[in-house]
Amino acid sequence: MTDTIRKTLCTAIVIFLMVSISACSEVIDLKTDRGENLLVIYGKVTDGTAGNDLFIGRTSAIGSAQEPVLGAEVALLEDGVTIGLYDEREEGNYRLNLNGDSARVGRTYEVQVSLPDGRVYKSLPASMPGQAAIDQVRFDASVVEVEVNQAGLEVKRNLIQLFVDTEIVDQEKDFYLKWDIIETYSFQERIRNTPIPPPPCFVTNNTTGQNVFLFNGEEIKVPVIRDQLLSTSEIDSRFAFDYYFSVVQTTMDKDAHDYWKLIGQISNSQGSIFDQPSAAVPGNFRNLADPDEEVLGYFEVVRSDTNRVRVRGDALDFYVSVPCPQRPPANTEPRECVACLLIKNSSDVKPYFWF
């Protein structure tokens, strides 16, 4: 499992909630102050082959990484029958091996986790939802006056904003949506005196950060959700060459939506739900032999759909500096300019959607 996927899984439970439609939004953090080392299981199964991963760990002191749980046996059940096993790709990170198949709409799924010490945990069953909405993604790149201090001082910044318009398939049905934003950009090393220029690296990050965007299609009935602002970023050297925004829309059930909502209601300051939580957030995992054990995390059964938009650095209306100029100032060139795989979450494998 790549660092990006692991970060996505581990961040998903710690992020605060923003419910957004037009001007309706809410910003929430998580506070942590308990001392137990609680078991954390977080994962998902989708209607495709990407994102079917699971993380198992234990809570840790604030500021420390989660302690991964190694050697677990993990199985995916469809309508009560085991259909796939998870392989441990890295410590605490497991990926579903489903022999090319994927989860199917209308079927019920649950995951069973058997720890090396003999304890067995199972998620509550959940059904795979169908398609609820269709996204159209766009961006706007412009010079914007940005306030930089409390005195009201404003400076001009080159900003890029990512928007999504979402058409509802059937507004009479209840549905629940979530969006995440992934960036992928190319990084070109400094060209050296060699016959063949060095190949680029491709860097992928989940930029949702502590922002999650949810929509409750049970409470709000509209044909289109317009102009959701999903990301605002200052244009820097990441945009010098090709850059892609990937907007991942997931359709979930009501229980998963209520789980995210509960996280928001109890959180009021920064922190991680993996670290000593101040209030237990009941997830959907149970210890089969000890139902009273407190277990953190959630196993999601979600329909996933990804839309991408390409940003070409040479097509923007203003100059974008390259990360590795041919003649950098003395002793200022970062090591990545001669070894771009040093960049976190980088790869020398071109993404399948790249062109």
C-alpha cells in the first residue's frame, strides 16, 4: 500500500466535518485526552477495484504515529459468505484480494478481522448503494486579493479554486454523499548534461486534509448542488507542468453518514481520533466474544466515482516558476532536483489517466 493510501485511510477518521451546500457549512476538530490504547480498524469496500483497503492499529499518545497491528487475518463477506481475503501489504495495512471482482450494488457486506491473539471482530453488515449523483468538476485560476493579517492588509495571490456541480439522479430518494480531493502532479528534475533527460516523477497526495464535504440527501431535496468550493490553493511550482485534481465522490448509507456527523458533534479542537479520544465514537465493529469492548473506526460500503480535471502550467495566464531551474542559486537546490523519488508519495510510474 502506498503512503498516500495509508494516509487517506488514517486521516479519514481524524478529519473534521464540513457540511456544505451553498452557504451552509460547519467546521469541526477533534480533541483527545484519554489514555487507553484502543483498537482502531478503518477500511472500505467499493464497487470498483481501487480503495479496497483496511488499516488496523492501536491509539497512541498525542503526536505519535498509530501503532500498527501486524499479522491479522481479514476476510470480506458478501451476504454472509466469505468472497475475498486481505493481504498485508505494509505493517497494519491490508488490501483486498478479490480475484478481479468488485462489490455489487444491493449486496450486503461485512469484514471480519481475526487478531493474532485470537480475538475476532466483525463490522455490522451494510448494503452497497447505487448511483445517486453525477459530478462535473471545474477550476478557476485568477489573481485574488487575500487578507494576510488582522489589520486588514491585503496582498495579491495567484490562486486556483476547484468547484463541483452535482446533478442528483433521483432527488426523491434519500442518499448521502462525501467528496475527497486528490492531487497528482509531475516533478521534473534539473536537466543534466546527459543525452537523455531524466524522467519525471509523479506525486500524489490526498489534499482533503482536515476538510470533508458531506451532503445529506434525506434532509435537503434539490435537483443540482451548485458551485461547491472544494479546494483553494496558491499556485506554486506544483503547477509548473501538468497537474490533475481528482474529485472522488462516494455514496454511503445513513449509518455511515450518522457516524461522520457524530464525530463532528463531539469534536471542538484539533487532534486525532486515533490518539486518546475524549469521547468514544461508536463505530460499526464488535468483538464477537466481548461486545462491550470499545473499538474505534468504521468499515464503509460505498459506491465510488472519480472525476478529474487537468491543469496545464503553460496554459495559465501568469508565470509559474519551475521547481528545479537550470541555474539555481548556490547551495539552494533541494536534493529532490537530482533525485525526485525522495519526494514523499512520489513514483516513477506514470498514472494510467496521464496524457
